[in-house]
Amino acid sequence: MKLLFKLAIKNLTGAGLRTWLNVIVLSFSFLIIIWHKGLLNGWDRQARNDMVNWETGTGQFWQSSYDPFDPFSLTDAHSKIPSVFDTLITKGEIAPVLITQGTIYPRGRIQSILIKGISSAQRVLKLPGELFLKSNDDLPVLIGSKMARDNGLKTGDVTTIRWRDVHGTFDANEMKVIGIFDTNVPSVDAGQIWVPLDRLQKMMGMPGEATILVCGNFDTNGRTPEGWKFKSSEELLKTVTDIIKMKSAGGIVLYIILMSLAMLAIFDTQVLSIFRRQKEIGTYIALGMTRSQVVGLFTLEGSLNSVLAALLAAVYGIPLLALQATKGMSFAGTAKSYGLVVADKIFPVYSLGLVATTIILIMLTTTIVSYLPSRRIAKMKPTEALRGKLQ
């Protein structure tokens, strides 16, 4: 085996430019596959963290009638907050949220919105509810940057808001924007405003009621009060999970194209090498090497291309990937307009498992592609090989 390895190294280095062209193409495949997968891993981590911090918490209790995809369910989606959670709510470890529909009239236009009430004492979500405590206005509201931009609102603006209470009576008031927050989660920003929970309960005639209860870092112990249903973090993050899976599946097409180009180059190189080195093959067999050893030699030569490619990719790839993992990749907020949870900068995540898996996969594929044309050597006769003729 040691002899075969030395011969393979000597033959590769002797091939010169042909070897390095294969190695460079294969190293690009290494780098792009690891970069693309690392970018998706970084997006997945960022999106999950942002959704947990801004919207889902570690889980939620939904009022049994609540359906976020059916706005008509909001009419009945409210119940008394279970008393078993009073202590946790007081500590800020559960954030009750009351949700209803409403209409605002910014700059003389009509805009349908969701009105969401949240306690200023909650510590589960990153919403700046503490601003409510600093306001003396009758109806202070918080809005996201996208909501402010779409409706031409800014801090200090006053506009009319209309809603329908629990008895079906329409009412209206003047609301004042006391703060604008910036978030990567469009589902807590677009088309909605946030008001103090007790104020919204009073407006709606729903004292002590809520639509959902957002949980912090505590164990629910499987407690689900009657009239409520529990949604785990994985259920709430399913949308993000599905998007990442879809993008990963799309990335497989890119991987296949890159690998096909690299493998085609190696396959053609192996075929040409066997054709041009017939006398050398005959010499090996005449000197006592078995056909299987000669096949192994050529297969080893082909597979060593992936080893050299991995080393080359490490030389220029590690600095490039490390730089991007530190500086991030800018999306300039363009994806937010599509409702995706994407930060202005995504920081790729490159795990040891990702790098090891990519290297093993490419090495295995290269070995198989190198072996396929090498099988023809087993059919060669030493005398004809020495004369440079193939059967």
C-alpha cells in the first residue's frame, strides 16, 4: 500500500497542469458547498432566535378559538387569564397578549390593523413595553419600523383609531405613537400596533382576558388550563423550519451541478490517463503487480485529487469563510418586504460536522468516479499493453 501511495503521488505531480486544474475545480466545489450550507445554518439560527425573542417565546398557550390565519376567529378568541399563571405573570415570565381588529386613519387614509395589548411588566419578548410607563397619553401605542414606514408615521404622531368592543359597538379615540421599534420579525410589525394590555382590556370590555399567553424560560409541566391549547416552540417555528428545508433542497441542485462538473473533469482525466499510459500499465503488470493493484493505483490517483483539493480549499477558504463569519453577509433588509425573518446581516455558521461531511462526501464520490474507468485495466493483456494497444 505504501508503494502504491508513493507511485500515485509521483504520477499526480508528474501530470502537472492537468492535476492542478482538477484540484482547483474540486476545491471550488468544497468551498461553495460549505459556504452555502453555512449561510443557511446561520439564517436558521438567526431566524429562530429572533422569533423566540420577539414573537413566540419558548411556547404559547392559545385560547381554544384562536386561529392566526382566520381573522374572524378574533371575535371569540379571548378568555379569562387562568389564575394558575398569576404568579408567573407578576414575575414577567408569562406575557398575556390580547388581540383584536381595528382601523386607523393615517394621513387621511384607511388602514385595517391588528390591535395587540401587552403588559409593560413582561420580560418575555423584546418589545419595549416599558415605554408605556413613561407616557401620560390616553392611548399610547408602539409600532414597528415597517408599519411606520408604510403609513408615514413617526414618534409623536397622533391619528384616529376605531375598534369594535365585545358587545359589537364601534368606538374611536386618538392614539399617539410613543415609540418605534426595529425588528427582523415582520409578524410583530406589519399591519399592527401595540398598546398597554390593561388599556385594551378596558377598550374592549374584556377585563382580565387575553388571546394568547407567551411563555418565557420555565417548565409548563404539561399544564394546559381548560379552554386553552399549548403550542410548543417547534410548532410555532415550523414556518421557518419549512423555509430552510426548501432552501436546502434548492441548494442540492447547485451541489449536483458543481459536483458533476468536477467529477466529469476527473473522469475524463482518468480515461485519458489510461489511454496514454498503456505501456506503463503493461510494465506494472509485467513486473509482478496484479491487475487489482494497478486498478487500485489509478483509483488512488483519482481520489487523491480530492485530498489535494481539500488542502487547497483550506489555504484560501478558511480566511475567506472566517472573514464572512465575522463580518456577516448583508441583505440590506430587502427580504423583509417578502415577510421573511431575515436580519440585515446574516452570519454564516460553519460546524465541524458540516466540514467533515462535505469532505467525506466529495472524497467518496471522487473515489467512485476514479474507479469506474480504471476497471478497464483488468481486461488488458500485458503483451498488448506493452505494445500500447487496448482490447
